[in-house]
Amino acid sequence: MKWITRERVKVDRVACPWLIKKFVDPQAEFLFVPHERVAEIAKKEGAVSYDCQGDELGHHGKGCSFDAILKKYELTENPALVLLARIVNGADTDNSLWHQPESAGLNAIAEGFRHMGFKDDMEQNMAEWIVYDALYEYCREMIKRGKPEGAFKS
């Protein structure tokens, strides 16, 4: 299946493709296009749009697109993904929903990746997914230790 979103990725538009590829659609193909062309190209390509205004898989209330994908694809039974969602949400928003301490670090890392000179958004995604692999393992470890809110929450 094809998935489409806005170009110039940062937190949510890297975390979502990682989540989709790992837990929803291992054969996923991703398109990153100018925001004003997302709807047109989605229709032409038969692609699922995410993280764009009005998308089912977009921001709703204080939730981000990663949250929407977790819910739609019934991934909320995985406590490590739920913790990861809290971290992603805080990095992608004003962090007022969960006040997740790890989010500031993820936001800084994501901003750094934007300035590393990748040729396109897919190349940046591929490079950055290791960060999400590591964060997911951190979240799995926190769950094992009985810390479902992360290591830095009291």
C-alpha cells in the first residue's frame, strides 16, 4: 500500500512511517509531497494520507498522527508502543498532554536530522528509524521494569 504525507519531515512524519512499516504494513511505500498536492496525489496514487489537516490519521485534539495510527490499527495493547506514543506526542506537540521528559530529547534529535543534508525525506526517514528502534527498545525495557510512564517520571 502507498502512504502519503507532507514533505520536510520531522517527528511525526518519521515516527509514523516507522510505525507503519514495523507494525501495520511491512510492504508500505511512502510519498512525501508539497502539502498543497497531498490530496491530489493521494487520489491519483490510491495512497493513504496521514499527518495532514483533516486526515483520519492526523492530529485530533492533543493527539498526533502516531496516536491516531495506534488506535486505528489496534496497537494500543502493546504497552511499549503506548509509551513510545507519549514520547512522540510530546516531541511533536507542546508536550502538554503527557509532559513526557524524553520528548525534548527526541525533538532535538529530529531537528538535528533535518540539517544533515539528506537528499530527500525517504533518505532521512531511513537514517532516523534507528532512533525509533532504540526508543522502542527503551520503552520495552521500561515496561519490563514496571515503569510504563518511562524512567524519568516519578
